[in-house]
Amino acid sequence: LEDKSKIYMLVTEGIGIGEIVSWGTDVEVKNGNTLPLQSIPTGSYICNIESRPNDGGKFVRSSGVQAVVVDKIDERVGVRMPSGKTKWFNARCRATIGVVAGGGRVEKPFVKAGNKYHKMANTASNWPRVRGVAMNVIDHPFGGGGHQHTGRPKTIARGTSPGRTVGSVAARQTGKSRK
């Protein structure tokens, strides 16, 4: 900053070293600037949105994502989130103009098995994945029995009840193609 202090901020795509960014109530609407939602025009890409005024930003912070300002009613601003859902915020909540930098990060190949192992071992993933036949009969439709086998057809209809939609759902064909 101008007073030689340092802060951490979320960088948007297109921002370079030495570029000037600003935040406040009466700043220009340009990439990287942070301003209240009521000052941002409808249709603008935004990121780092506050859930309550002055909390520092909680939403839309992952690399390569953005939200869109879609509507303004009284003291509320409607924002279409990356999930597609519209969420309403206080008009005094601040947001940063632009798309979070680092898009395409997840498209890099793993290259080594160890990298894949550590990715799958993190707590947010469904890992380890337990086979249905290894479970008890109460835990999965394929569970139970004297030895590990499905015990029923793995191909089931699309309209089957939610607890039974395991295996090949509405498969046109299964097994080896013999022509």
C-alpha cells in the first residue's frame, strides 16, 4: 500500500504487477477494484463477495470462478453464483470486479500415481471408496451374503426407487460386445 504496509488480496484475471487497484464506495468500476454491490452494474462479473457488510469476502473465491450481478431490489442485490443458484445479498456488501485468476488449474494431468493418491486422500473427496459387495446388507443393495457377489442383476431401470439406483442405471447393454 502507499503507507508501505502489505495486505493479501484475491487477484483477478488481467491484473499485472504494479497495476493500481482501489476499493471503497466511490471508485471506478474496473477489473480488480472492490466496491459495494449497489455500485456494480447489472451483468458484471464479480468475485470475493461479502456475506455481511465489512466481513472481508466469503463467497466466489476459488480459482477461475465468477458470479454475475443479475438484479437489484431496494436494499438487496441478486447474484447468480457459480452453482447457478441466485443468492441475495445486502446492497452494502462489497465484491471485487472480475474473474478469480488461476482458471484451468485443475486441468493439469496428474503424471504420477503419488499425486493422484494425495489428491484422493484429502478430506473433501469421496475417498476411500468402499465397494458395495464389501458392505453389510443394511448398508447397500449389493451387501451381505456368504461371499462377495452382487446377488442380483446389476442393471436396473431408470425409474427405480432412490435407494436401489446402484450398478448400471438404465444400461442399454452390458458386458463384452460379441459381434
